[in-house]
Amino acid sequence: MTHPLSPRALLIVAVGGAVGALARYGLSRAFPVAPGTFPATTFVINVTGAFALAFLLESLLRRGAPDHWLRLLVGVGVLGAFTTFSTMATEIALVLAGFRVPPVPDEDES
């Protein structure tokens, strides 16, 4: 098993994080939240990701295999970037304060 902060482990988490962040971005673009409404897309992303993480960790535990790289890649990387609680908390706070949730910018606007 590699040290938790080895360059290999950090690379595995980074690759997984890029995949998870792109998945979240894609879903946010595909299912935008209307201004002043509950951020349903972010909620579904977080709930789905939480169940996926529980399934992954339980599967690895039942297999008894020390798949450290799989836990890092999928659990920490992909699902860590996919499920970001801070995004959900910020969007709900904005809605409750009467502000609209800013939409994901179009590629043409950048």
C-alpha cells in the first residue's frame, strides 16, 4: 500500500476529482436551476453521490480487498468532487435570503 500522501495517491485523487467535477458541471448545464427555486439538481447530485459512496465503501469492505487506489480514485476523487456539500449550502442560503442562484455561465460568455 502506498503512503496516503504519495505523488501516486495524489495523482489518483486528482484524476478522479477532474472526472467528478466535470460530471457535476455537465449535470448543472443540462438541468439548470431556475432563479429563486430550490436547487434540485445539486440536491440530486449530492444524494446520488452519497449513496454511490456508501455502496462503494460497503462493496470494498465485503470483498475484503485493500483496494486503496479504487477508494482514492472513486471515493475521494470522483465522488468527492461530484458531491460538494458547500455548493448545496450556498445555494440554499441564497434562496432563503431572497437572492437568485447564479446560473452556470455559458461557454460563449467566458
